[in-house]
Amino acid sequence: MTWMTGMPGATTVDDGGAKRHNVGAMQRAAAAIFAPIVAGARATPLYRQVKSALLRAIESGQCQAGAALPSEAALAAALGVSIGTLRHATDDLVAEHILVRRQGRGTFVAVHNADRFMFQFFHVERSDGLRQAPRVELLAFERVRIEEEPALALGLKPGEPAIRIDNRLLLQGKAVIHDQLTLPATLFKGLTEKRLRERKSTIYHLYQTEFGITVTRAREHARAAIADRSLSRLLGVASGAPVLVVRRTALTFGDKPVEYRISTIDTARHEYVHLLSRPA
């Protein structure tokens, strides 16, 4: 039997003594990344300290997107905590879509893909409940000096270098959403129009795999507005028609802002639908 955890030094072959070797390899891999948590050293609950340790390892790239974590036993031993405490921490991270459990295979660092984008970050569906991934048309890609509104959202000063991206999103073959994204240029060095056009999956997958930036959640504000002439041309709506404007600040670990997005939605046949849930 061949088995791999996705962590350094944790591959074994055959059965017999291989199980003992595998356990030892996982323990060494975990110990190389995690240090024991000193109980009582901080007022923070122990499971939250474990959660912070896991987040630091993911953020630093020591536990990479798509990789399996060491076993619960190996992790608990490396961190010096009980398996129950470790599970409390990993349960939180699974609920936050940072980790994902796969039955019979273990716990993995979540990867941004189309399914996750649709579940966590895309909330527009047709009024009859039809939900589909949008087709994205890139309208513009340019390097700019950031304006006051996105600068405030991203914690930058007006005039700092930024990247601005304009997209039109089509649902069921009709233009429904205009997105304008602003990115801090310092976080996305090397991003070009070609790389953006040729990405293999969602834009958040591009951030994660090519720039080491994982969007963990987003803060949104929505308000009603009316379409101006520019939007009328982009979405094919009448000038003065009602639209919904959603301002989103995408956040990475530590709630650091990495993207500011203004989405303008034609609500004639589509709605903004968000499933609310109580924190775990």
C-alpha cells in the first residue's frame, strides 16, 4: 500500500512496519512546523491558540493549499494538546472554508476553485432560483494611481500604485453584472493582463496559487442605485433603471484587505441571495 500525507517525509510503502514508519514520519513532519503550546501562558483559550498556530503555518506556506495536514495524533503531539482541543480548532477552520475534510483521506488546506467560489463568494441567481457560474468578459486591465474610496478600503494612501480590472459577467447568456476590481500593486507584482486572461480557474484561485494570497472571507455593503449611461451600455439596461451596487472588500488571513470590488447588478431578473448562518 502506498500512502502520502502531502507533508514532507511522510510517504511510506508496504504494510507491516510501514504503519509505524508512517506514524513516525508524520510526527517528524508535524514537529518540524509546529512547536508545543505552553498551557496557561496566555489568557486566550487553548483551542484558539491551536487555531492561530495552524493559520500561521498555512499563511506562511508551510502547509500549502491542497496539501494534507498530518494526522490528528501527530498534530496534537507536536502542539502538546489533546485531540479534542485540536478538533475544536480544526472544526472552526473547516467552518471558515480554510480547511476541508475528505472522508477516509484526512484534512486538507482548502483550495479556491469554482465550487468554493459559487458557494462562498458568488450570490447572484435568477429570480426562479436558477444558479449558474457566470461567464466573465474582461473589459479592461490597467495600472493606476488608487483613488480615495478603494484606498480607504485597502488601507492605502490615495495615489499609491494599484491595478484596476473591469469585468462584465454574463448569466444565461445575458450581461447581468459589472465588476470593477482594485488591487494593491505591491501584493500582485507580476500580474499582467495575459496572466489574468489565461488563468485556469477563478480569480481567487489565481491569487492563491500564483501570489500566495488566500481570500478567506469578505466584507460587503449593498445599496440601491440607478443605472447611468455607461452602465446602460455595459449591461443593456435603460438609463435610470434600478440596480444593486455591492461594495466588497476581500480579506486574507488576519483580516488583511487584498481586493476592493464594486459589483453593479441588473436586478430585473436576478437577485442577490446570501445564506446566513450562526457562527460555529
